Amino acid sequence: MHINALTRLILINSGGILEKILFPGETCMQITCDLYKDWKFTEQGLPSDLIKRGMAVEDTNENNPTGIQLLMLDYPYAIEG
């Protein structure tokens, strides 16, 4: 998370390196701000991400410590995560 904070501070901040080199200034930053309004940190980690992407469903079984049931059994990202 520290490197992400530094990236926002140095690279993608208003007037930052990427804005000066690649993007159309304030317009791009406004688009980014609008997109981040709907972004939720709690939806980014497993298992919430798997449920949101339709790769798993909630499992109410007490013996399942993860609380989810994978819909695709051969999915290394989900299994390792």
C-alpha cells in the first residue's frame, strides 16, 4: 500500500509526471476522480473480489473457513489466494 500511495503522490497526482507526459491535463484527472468515487477498498481483496467477478458465491457452511464456494474448481488464483 505504501508504493501505491507514493505512485499517487508522484506519478498520477494533479500536475504529476504522467499528467504532463501522457494525459490531457485536468480532463483526465476529472475522469479519474469520477471513477474513484465508486471504488471501494473492501471489494478489492479475496474473497469479495471473487464474488464480485462471479467466480464464487457465499457459503454459509460452518465448516468452510473462507465463507465462499468457488464456482470453478481449477482456478489457481482463487485457490492460492
